Amino acid sequence: MNPETHHSKVISHVFFTGSAKQGTPGPPLGLVDIGESEIAYIFRVSLPGIQKNQNKIKCEIQREGSVCIQGLVPEIAIPSDSGCLYRMQVQQLCPPGPFSITFNLPGQVDPRLFSPKFRPDGIFEVVVVKLGVRVPAS
């Protein structure tokens, strides 16, 4: 299989709602990378400004390969040494508020067999097994 030909088939449409739709230039919220192996898909979504323990990220994966990620961009307040609390006037990052990011994987998956990981660099990474594939025991 020619990888260049196959790659053009995995480009999917990504839709934004809430504060993700209002984002301005800067580290963008919701950039999506999708990869594929013989048994699974991997996708990575950029979520800058969102920390693992600070927010609940909800990820729903449907059998046909539809993925919906929902969460909340927090309002940023920074304490100073003098005791003042600065409220950021967010200009370059996605504004505070709820967001959703929806996209489709290239094929069907088993939504029961996925492994999410929220990396410290703000990347939400998920591996999900393709439908009908036997996963080798480890």
C-alpha cells in the first residue's frame, strides 16, 4: 500500500463549539493528529492551557469512529509576590469556557477498548482498537 495515497484518506473534518470556536492565533486548541497501525488508531489533540488534574475531559468514542471530546478552558488567575491576583486578558489562547471537538477516525472501532492519556505538555492522546481485531495478550 502506498503511504501517500493512504494518508489522504485519513484527513477528517474537525468541528468546534463553545470557546474552542472563538480561539485566536497562539497555541491552538483542538489540533488533531491521527495515526494507524494494524490493530488500532491513535489520535492526539492539543489542549493548551488545560491541566490534567484541573479539568475533567470527557471523551466519547462511537463504534463508527466518531470522537467527541468535551471540557472546560479554565479562567486564568495568576497570584503575584505582592499578593495581587491578576486576571488574564486572554488574547492569544482560547478564551475560558466549555468546548467540544468532534472528528471521525478513518474506520470503525471498539469503543470499549481505548486507552486515554493526558500528557504534561497539554496533548490528549488516545489509542483505540479497530473493530473486529484481536488484540495480542501482553
